[in-house]
Amino acid sequence: MKVFLMHRDLDFDPKQRLPPNQADLTQDLELTTLFDAMALGDKFLFEVANQVTLSSLGEPDAIRYRQEILKDCLKNAAIVREIYQIPIQSTQNKQKHWLGIFSRHPGGILSSAIEMLEMFVGLLRKLKQIADEHAGEFESEGFKRFFEMIQQELSEDYFTVVENHLKELRFRGGVLLSAELGTGNEGANYVLRKANHGGQNWVRRFFARKSPVYSFTLHPRDDHGARALGELKDRGINLVANAVAQSADHIDSFLNTLRLELAFYIGCLNLAEQLTQMGEPIAFPTAVDFSERRHSFTGLYDICLALTMKKKVVGNDVNADGRELVIITGANQGGKSTFLRSIGLAQLMMQAGMFVPAESFSANVCTGLFTHYKREEDTSMKSGKLDEELSRMSVIVDNIIPGSLMLLNESFAATNEREGSEIARQITSALLDRHIKVLLVTHQYELAHGFHDKKMDNAIFLRAERKADGVRTFKVVEGKPLQTSYGKDLYHKVFETED
Amino acid sequence: MTFHSILFDKDDIQGESVEQPPFFTDLNLDQVIDAITAKRQEYNLKPFFYSPLRDAETIFYRHEVMRDMEAEMLMAHIKAFVEKMVLVRRYLALVEKLDFNYHKKGWFLEAVLVYCDAVTDLARDLSLAEIKSRGFLAFREYVLTYVHTHGFESLAAEARKVKTGLSSVKYSVVIQIGKFSVQRYEGETDYSAEVERTFEKFKQGAVKDYRLDLYKGSGMNHIEAQILEFVARLYPEQFAALDHFYAGHSLFVDETIQVFDREIQFYVAYLEHIAEFKRMGLVFCYPQVSATNHDVYDHDGFDLALAHTLLNSEKPVICNDFYLKDPERIIVVTGPNQGGKTTFARAFGQLHYLASLGCPVPGSEAQLFLFDRIFTHFEIEEDIRNLRGKLQDDLVRIHDIIAHATPDSILILNEIFASTTLKDAVFLSKEIMARVMELDLLCVWVTFIDELATLSEKTVSMVSTVLPENPALRTFKIIRKHADGLAYALSIAEKHRLTYAQIKERIQP
């Protein structure tokens, strides 16, 4: 029995190695804000959101599989939340009744495993009931398969067989083992056997056989012998205790997987509810193969900014289909960084199978997302700022592969403009040559202008908009780089408000 | 060709020295040999490593064997053999300790089975292996003859027959409170499997293994012994055969095989040790050796002890070259501190010592001298005694060295006279140097006194180096002084390998 709500034919792996630059992504895209909104204070939901979002899917088809399931969840939120309660109930039962397999001898393992199984049977019956009642209301491939499996595997007959075993495993009559002579004539290959003619009286029948039987009765004070006999019995039930305990663990892990895989969708439900409350739109993105170059959207906003401000924020419309280099220039504090972050966030959310914060959104998947942001604080003593930026870039180059998406935000500006531009130019050109999509925010005219002069077909230039009166709209529009960066505006604004 | 020993080509086998040579600690050879022998204490291998050779012929004999052993196949076969011999010894020791009749005889049978297996496999593997060394060729002949002796053949056949009988025994035990019964097994079904099948559908990933390791050490308790006795009554024939076998065989391990089992560990241990460094990209070679020619060289050599401590660190092992060509005898090493001078001097000593054991040495190509003795004098930095007392000790020790050294000795001096006044140090060093040159022996001398390097045609100057653009960075490279300066200006981006060309190189399309 497999949950398969995160992948079509694979369990979600909560320990999957996250990309090596996960810390940079989290910091540069302010992912914690997003995960907080999905978790609503639940640590487990936070962890799952973090893990899923950072371990991106690479296939558009795999993305669609989750999107369909998420749509079902949005439609049947109450039922999904009810299913999510089943594994949670299991965890609570275990805590309340001290259930668990902690014993260090097979007899103890066996009896605690039986108790666990009895508790699981109750919860599985409940899951079966939900499936029987609501399966028809779900349309996604993932949920349909899930419910069909529950109905097929957990029949009433099956529950009966399980309950019979749970009774027999208490071994009221005695234990029958077979053994062989192993190395050094020591008993080996102990196998627990079921008498050929079963029933309550199997022991009597066993002794009535014709072949010779040798019996030995321990002296009542032979404690050592009694212990040895107990050990022998333990050897016999070692395997069955293992089988029962592992079965309990398997069901436990089935329920844990169910919890894990639903947790992602519960997080999405939480997020959707908050965005709807603010009146922010959500859209299911169209993902295309990484070999294509697509990036077009309307109303794309920075979800983390909206969540922080707790209100609707400015969205952007851009069509960068077919482009591999996007250079964003313009006014300081004009929304360049916010725009770049909204691109990164949307990409991660899309490749996690989530909806994205936009009215519409379409992009190619990328084989890896990398961010290189100017860092305000430089804590390292030994390297200068440019040195630090370059060493971070070098780590990226170690990991980046063709088909990746690179977001550069005011990178390599820690030196004079001519040198900084030249370094950035070389890096950007090399990345483009290796089929890596580059979005570059810069106030360095030399750099932006240099690329603009090349009149590349696959480049697009965007500018943080500024009205004629100097007011910033925080909108990003298509436009060639301009020589000034409007620092003067900012200067005036800051100084004039202070006066 | 008669087989004497896998370590010696001649009959007059050199005795094993049990004492660690005095220069071992200065050269960190104690660490090297400890690391090599650590996992093989039971063979007492250190005496092999304490006994250097001067006979180039015997060294070549070992090189041949070592080269054969470098073939993964042969190494694997030998390892399989020695592992089985370990078991044989363990089982026989067990037999001595056991109490119950059929238990004891059972383990004796196991020991014989493993021994026959070990020797038969070895004979088969050696006959198929591509071996060239005189040592292995002779040993192969010996083993092939041995396995076809009547004694060995009948031992093996009888042991197998007895074991087959015992393996066919299968019985049932019913355990109730305070009693048990034993009977022949009659086809009852496996209940664990049935339970497992029922819950099969829930199988997720790997879960904890609850099978307890119920092995309770060697020995049988009286319940198990009682069961075994019942089983023996249920299957009398099989156990009578065991009685007969035990009575008929006692000392069954061949002595030559036993000696080989220990001696071959010398090669296994050394090759296994250096394999770790080879994986790191370091190289080893079979040096040319001579007890007469004082020309020596080694390319890409390194300190084996230091390499071992760096094994699990990020730090690279720095390799160095040296050569001495007649009339050159003395390498004078100068240069900044912490630049790898001492390491270089140690490596020089280690290389010569390892070569004298017949081992491959660190480096890509080497020619080394077969010394009569190695003398070392290393400054002990944290010495609390007063300087005059120390200087006197130093001089006494050096006098002692000079008195015993011959033109065939190797001398390694490290920062002697470092704690006396410069004037004294220069004077004393020049005096000692004159005597060393007169002795005409091979010498590495680490010193801060530059003048020593140019005293005569016998001395060669080598210097520890730094990066020209950042003198604070040590390269740990020791080079002949006349080497050209490595001044190349790196732009900062180049340093991070982030130019256009470098990035394109680094990201594969």
C-alpha cells in the first residue's frame, strides 16, 4: 500500500538532499516568510514545506500531477483535513497509551507489536470508511488511485484474517520449532512451525505420532535451565516477532507517509486561505520543458512582501518568452529586488507543484535555481568584500548546470564600476553560453549598456518605472538602461522627510 | 626450485630484529609501521619491519613478490586464504575450551573443513594466477604438491562426508513451560512466513530490524546439550561418523603453510596501507637500489607519516623531488619556518629505510642507496634544561654519530645548534660540516645558516618556498635554489577561476 500523493510512483523522501545552495535561496528569497504562512506555527508543516519547496520537480508532467491533487484539495478542503487527522490520531494514541516496541526480548517485542496492530486496525477501518463515503468527489489521478487502493486492500475479509492472527500469536498451547545442526553442531535455523493439524489440541496430536519422542522435564529449582529454555523459545519466535513488529512499523510508516504527503497540501490550503483573505490572486502555472525558454506572466507579485505587509501588493506583467538574458535596471528602491524575488519564488513554487502568486504564469522548468545577492554585512575577516562575492560565485559555478536559472542581484559591485562590470560581463556571458538563463539586476550602467549595445535577440531589458514627476510606481516595465540610477531622488526623499 | 620463504630468496634467512631502530621516532617511522601493522597484531609483523636489508638481490626478490601482489586478483585470493586461516586458529582455540562432547567435535570438524577449503582454494587460485615472482612460483609448486598428497586428500574427503551427514539432520522441539520434547521434523509449515504474507501489503521502505542477535557466545548450556544428545539418539549414524573422524585426526596444519600465512602479511599490510594514498592520487614506485652507487633521486616523494595524518583532512599532501649526483652528497635545506623543511628531511630518511625493506616507496621514480646505518639528530624544541648543558649534549651526540658513521651511512640533521648564539652555531656547524664532507656520506641538513649550502661541490642548496604574490602562504615545496621564481600575477577573478574561459571550462555543456 503506497500513498503516492506527492509523486505518481514514488514515496516522498523527506531526507532528500536539498540543493547545496539552500541557505542562500532561503535568505535571498525570504523563504521563511512563505513557510511560516504555510505552517501557521506547526513545526512539522514548516519542515515539510521547506523540504518540498526546495527539492524541485524537474518534469512538467510531475508538476501537473501535484497541481491536480492540489486542486482537489482546494475543492474538498474539509475532507482532506479529516484524512490528515487519522495519522495524527495514531501519533496521539501512541503517546497516550505508551505504545511502542522497546523491548529487548522477542516475547516483549511480540506483545507490544500486537497491541500496536490492534490500535492501527481501528484507524484503518476509519480511513476505509472515508474512502467509501467520499471517493466519488475527487477527480485527480492521485486521489482516485489512493481511494481505490484503500477500498481494494482493506476489505472486511482482510480485517478478519488479521484479527485471527493477533489471537493465535499469543501461543496458549506451547511453541513448536524446527531446527538443524549448524556450525559446531549448534542448533541453527530455528523456524517457528504451525502443526500440520491445527486447532487448540495440536500439542496432544503432536505427541500421538509414531516416531520416537524424547522428552525432558526441568527440575523445579533449575532456574538456569528455565532461562535457557526461555532463550530457546525466544529464538523460535524471534522471526515471527520481527515479522509482526515490522508489520506494525510498516503500517506506522504508511500512516506517517500519509501525514507527510498530506502535510504539503495542508500547507498549501493554509496559504491559499490567507491570500484569498487579502484578495490576492493565485494561479496554477503552465510549466514547460527546460529546453524551452519561456517566462511570461501577468500580475506576478512578491508573495513574501504581501504576507509581510498583510495586504495586496503591486504585480507585474512581463513577456520574456524566448529570452535567456533579462536585465533589470532603474531607480533604487524602485522594486527591482522585489521583482527579482517574485520571479525566484514563483519558480520554486511552480516546481513544487504549487499555485503561484499571479493572475497567470508560464515558465520553463529549470534544472537548478541559483541566487547571488549582494550581501550587506561581510562578517568574514580574511577576505575583502569582492573576494567574498567571488568565492560565493565560484561555489555556484561548482554546482550549476546547463538549464539552470541564475538570479544576480547587484553582484560584483563591490569594486569600481569598470572592473565590476567586466567581471559581471564575463560571468554572465559564460553562463549564457552554457545555456543558463540569467536574470540580472544592476545599477551599473556600463554593464547593462554593454549588453544592450550587442543587440542580442535573446535579451530583454526591463526598468523599474519612474513617472515624470519622479514618483516610483514599483512597477517593472520594458525599457533600455538609463545612465542615472536616481540615487539623487532617494537622497532628497530621505533628507527632506527628516527636515 | 625449492621454496624457502616468501620473504627471502636464500636459505640463510636473516634473523628478525625485535627492537625498534633508534632513528624511528625522529623519522616518524614508528607511526608509519604502527599504522601498517595495527590491524594485524596477531601476526607480530613488526620484526619484519625492524630488519632492513643490504642485499639488493633479496630486495629485488621482494619487489617481484610485491608486484605480483599488486594484481587485484591475486591480492583478493591471498586475503581470502589468510582470512580462512584466522578462522582455523579461532576454531581450534574454541575446541580447547568447550565442555560437551559433540559440541567440541563439531567445532573440530569445522576447523578442518575451513583449513581444507583454504588450502584447496589457494592451490586452485595460484594455479590460475598470472605470477612471475620466483617467490610465488616456488610456493605454488609447493602447494600444488601438498594438496595432492594422500594425507591431505583423505582429510578433506572424510571431513566433507561427515559434515554432509550432520547437515541433513532436521528436528522439531516443542517448548512448554518447564519441559521440552525432541522429535524428527515432519514437514510442519512455517508460521512466521504466513504472518509476514498477511501484512505484506503494508510494506513501505526499510524499517527497523527487530530480529535480535541472540548469539550468546561460544559454549552450550545444558538444555542445548540435552537437545543435542536427543538429536544424536534420533540420528545415530551421523554421529558415529563424527566420533570416528575426531579419533583419526589431530595436528593437521602444514608447517610451511603456517609460516607463509604469517610472512605474506608483510606484503598485504604494506600494500593495503599505501592503497589509501594511491586513492588520493599519490604515487609509489619500486626504487632502483644499490649498496655502492651514491647517486640518489626521487620524484614526487612525500612523508608517509604526514600523509597518514592528512588522510581525512582537506589538506593536500605536498610532493617534492630531490637528486644527488656525484660528487654531491649533502642537501642543505634552508628557508622560511613551517615551510616543510623537516618533513622533507624525514621523507628522505623514510624513503631510504622503506627501500631497504624491499617495499615500493613514495614517488614516481626513484634510485636509492642501501645504507649500513641511519643516524638522525633532531632538535627537541621544548627542552627545559639550560642551554649550556643542552649544547654539550648535542655535541656529545654528534661526536658519537661521527665516530660510528661510515661513508655508507645516512645522516639527517635537523636544526642542530638552533638554541645557541649565531656565532657559535656558525662556527660549530662549519666544523661538523667539514667532518661530514670528509666522511663522504649521504646527508640532509636542515639549518638556518645559509653559508653551509655553498661550502663545497658536495653540498646542494634546497629552499622551502612561498607564493611570490603572497609571501605569507607556504607552498611546502622544497626546491633547488636555482629554480626560477614562480612570479605570476593572478587577477582576483582568475584566482577564483571565474573568468569567461575558466567558467566555460568548469561548467560542462
